[in-house]
Amino acid sequence: MTATDLPATDASHYGRFGGRFVPEALIGALGELEAALAEAQADPAFGARMAALREDYGGRPTKLYLAERLTAHGGGARIYLKREDLAHTGSHKLCNVLGQGLLAERMGKRRLIAETGAGQHGVATATIAALLGMECIVYMGEEDTRRQHLNVVRMQLMGAEVVPVTSGTRTLKDAINEAMRDWVTNVATTHYLIGSVVGPHPFPMLVREFVKVIGEETRVQILEREGRLPDAVVACVGGGSNAMGMFHPFIDDAGVRLVGVEAGGEGLDTPRHAATISGGTEGILHGARSYVLQDDYGQVRPTHSVSAGLDYPGVGPEHAWLADSGRGTYLAASDTEALEGFRLLSELEGIIPALEPAHAVLPALRLAGELGPDGVVVLNLSGRGDKDVDEVERVLREVRGEALGAEATS
Amino acid sequence: MSAATPTAAGARAASVEAAIRAANDEGRAALVVYLPAGYPDLAGSRACLEAAVEGGADLLEVGFPYSDPLMDGPTIQAANQVALEAGLTPRDDFAMCAELTAAIDVPALVMTYYNLVWHYGGTERLEAFAVDAAEAGLAGAIIPDLPGEEGGPWRAVADAHDLATVFLTAPVSSEERLAAAAQASTGFVYATSTMGVTGARETLADSARPLVERLRALSGRPVCVGIGVSTAAQAEEVAGFADGVIVGSALVRAIAAGGPSAVAELTAELAEGCRRGYPG
């Protein structure tokens, strides 16, 4: 299929997905946000300020690195890593929070609220709030505040208030609900700095506009290196911001496969996974129509992934549209495959990845094998793995009874 | 499942507005009571809803618990969670409603979130929910996360099954949006008194009265005020400018404190407030 076969879409919908399913009290704020984005994008001063901060403060553009040992291990196509792990705060998330922070400043809203699961988006939001001198409140599931204590401390060090969420299942989805409730109440003074390409319009579009720099840089860099576009770009998908950032600039290039990798947890044949597109059904969650992990009645199900950043029962509506139209391919990688990817990248390249992009390593290797030595694959390495080291050690040692690399061979 | 066959054309949906106007004709604001299905359990929720009618409620809103109720504050969330953890489904909630509506003489509406409405009945989608709502004797639906621009498909189905559709309005809504909501609502227009989620507040927001006045200027539909009304004094205040007063969280707390008799007692106090405050 080619890009022109895709169903018609407008700014607020992607095919039949997306939209704005929220209480009336938020409709005005969503309209205001959409208008502010359009004005900002038309203002060269906004673009210049964002570009300068991305570069000087954020460390962009991030490098595109040819992973030779990983390529040799795959025995096929050349595998490049887009090094989002080298950006400030250690992941792609700064692009989004910087853009939204500057937009909030422009709207005169000096109170930022955010949800966070593992804490990466919360840390990024706290970072930008400190940079711009704004108040910052981060909602985080009570259970996550215990598991990710280090990130709680990071946020607090930068002046943010972390609010443990005890409602519902006490996880990321409930943190989003709580942030929405705060926003309904304080919308006049507050910007909800959502962390992914999810939520009611204009959020999926707005976040994508701020993260698509990933794919735009990749496009320039791969043309310099290879003289052509890649055969495939591969990225992990939870809510889907890093993947959409990578995919979007390639949507019209029919020769570039867009491959999203979801969290398969303990397997799609069990209830313990977070593979929304592969294992979910159509529904409405957090203000948008998309795919959702839910029961027959539409009650949202608990999810599981070894990676907290992918542990979310929804997915961005634009991903739902790419999947539904066939333009994108969405696979699932299990916890075990993610740990294997984590290990391979650490041992072969000396790069400890976050558990989220570690999900994409084995699918990228398989794809490289299929494409053969003339192929080119880009894997979006969306974040670094320092935050996951304790969890990986715990899982390998306690749960699987395995030793870490050096011990295993000594 | 048979197609819905209203007893008289439009009688079911029209009963909602009629109940509010009947109260107004008797010199009081209508009292609208919200309680969730399945709290403290299914039979208990029915007993509490019936107690509200005994206490003087003119209209009931039966909440169908949803896993992600982003318009609800802590009190209603906690009650919903009890019902969800007991494994109750919308099908169970409808069964309870069928028994309830057979036993009472005031209209009852379902209040729930759009994902449950859209999912119900698999591929029949909205149709199946409307059919079962009508068969359970319900008079309409309030869907707080369904704004007018996304509400077309549900409105069409609700109209076909003679169910009233109530849209929410907020103090920040533009004139165009208020007009559209007033136009699209059948039964009544829901004015949210303040910016925020459900739950008791010590004082009523100043934003309620101007919102009601703006809606009055736009349509002849009854306007009921909800969110943050929990005491007889607040009901009295709202009755001074609105056609109906909606109370939820305070009654949910009454269930925890004293079951159906506490619900009947508080409802009677609120009803008295609705009478005292009504002009003329």
C-alpha cells in the first residue's frame, strides 16, 4: 500500500481514531492549546528559541551510530542506532516537554502538571519547569513512587511536587486520570503537559509535532551516511511518542517500513502484557478513540511489562491509524526478549539501553536478517538504561536464577 | 433482543422534562439524585435508590461504574471501585435498573462514560446499550465525557429509542457551545456549577448562577445544577435560580454512614431545601 491509499484524516482525527472525548469543561482549554500551537508554529521567534534550547541545553541533534557488532551479530542489514539516550535527561522525552513548556509560557500558564509511570516523563517535566521557572506537580501511581524512588528524588531535587495516586489501580493510567481531574479544576492557570502522543486532540498532534525532530534528523543523517533512505525504522511503542517521532517524517516514503514493537510481557496468550495494538480492541480511553486493552464491556484491564515506560493500556490514535491502514507494522516482544535485547546491546556495543527500546532490538535483528546485507535498518534507541539496572539485576538473578555476564563466564 | 417499542411516541424521553416541570409547578426545584449501581452491592444500591425516591427525589441518575472515571472525585471513585472489584458489569447494572424502575414512579437516567456505552453488545455498539436501557425502563442517559461534537451517533440512537440525552455545560463554555448543548439536550441541560470533578464543597461556586442565566437566555429547556452541591442550604441556594438540583457524592457518603435510611433522611432534607429556595 502507498501513502495515498490511507484514509482521509483531519487535524483532530486519524481515520476514525482520535477525537476529543472529554468533559465540557476542558473543551475550551483544548481549543486554546490548538490555537496557541498554530500561532507558535507561525512565529519564527518561537521556533528559533526552541531550536537553540534543543541544541545548547538538550544536546540535539542526537547522533546516528552504525552499530557494527550488532550488525555482525544479526548477519544481515546494517543497523543504525538513533542515540536518543545521549539527549539531556537520558531520553527523547526532552523534545516534548521543551516544546510544551515553551507553549505554556506563551499562554501565560505557569503551573505545569504531568503524569508519569516510571518517572522519565516526570523528570523531564520537572527539568523544563526548573529551566522556565514554573511550578510543577507530577502525578505518579503510589506503587511506582516506591519502585522508582530515585526518579522521585530527582523530581524533588528540581523543585517538583510528586503526588502519589491512590485511585483505581494506582498505575500510570490512574495518574493520567488524576492529572485530568487537576486540569479540569485548575485549567485557567495550568497546562497539562501530557507525556505521549495520547489524549484528546490536540495532544497527539501537538506532541508529535515536538518529537518528529527525531525522524527529521534521522532522515538527514541516513542520507549523508548511506545516500538513501532506510528500509525500515524500528521503535518501541507504549503510548508511542518516540515511535511517532521517528515514524512521522517517513510516512509518505512508501519504501520505508515503519515497525513498532509493543510490550508482550509474559505473552499475548496471557493477560499479563501491554501490547495494545497486537492484543487490544478499539475503544475510547483518556479522551481519544484508539486501541485499548479492555474487557468485553470496555473496562480497562491491568497491564504488565518488565518496562514501566511501556506499561500502559492505550496507544496513540495515530499509531492505531497507521496499524489499521497497514502503513505501520506492529509486533510484540516479550519481557524475555526485551531482557535479551538489553543484554545484547550492553555486551556487543557497550550501550546499556532503557528496557523500553530494548524491546526493539530482537525484532530489528530479525528484520536485518530478512533484508540481507544490502539493507539498512534504523533502531530508535529512545533512552538510556541506568534507571533499569536494578530491575534487570533483580529479574535476572531472583526470578530467572541467572547470573550477570562476567560472573556467568568466570 | 427485541427492538425498543415506546409505549407512546416520545413518552419515555419526555418524562424527564415533565418530572422537573411538575416539581416546579408544585413550587420547588426538582431534586435529582445520583447514586452508583453496585454500591455497597447490587441489591443495596437498589434499596438506596428507592430510599431516595421515598425521601423526595424527582429524578434519579444511576451511575454505571467505569474503570477510569475522570469526571469523578474521590467519593464516587471509591464507590465505583467497590462495584468493579465485585465483578459487576453493565449487564448486571441494567438488571438492577429493571427492578428499580418497576418499583418507582419517577424517571431514572443512566450516567456513565462513553467507552462503556460504545462497547456494550459487541458489534451492535450504541444500539445495544440503548435497547437495554429502554428495556430496563430507563428514560435517558448522561455521558460526561461525550461532548456535543462527538455525540452525534449516540444522539441518533437515543432519539430512535426514545431516550433523553443530557449534555453537560461548564462555566467556561462559549455561547456557541452553550447554545449547541441546550439544543442537543433532551430532558434537561446539565450545568456544572464549578470547574472541577464531582464531590462535596463547603461553598457553592459563584459561577453557577451566571451559567444558568446564560442557558435560560438560550433555550427553554430546564437547567439543573450539579457538582459540589451537598447540603440542604446549598440546595436551597441553587433552587433560587435553577430548575433542578443534582446531588451525588453527599448521598454516597450517606450510604457508607447509614445505608438506605440515611439516604432517605438526607434526601428529605435536600428536598426541603429545594422547596424553601424556590422563588415565589
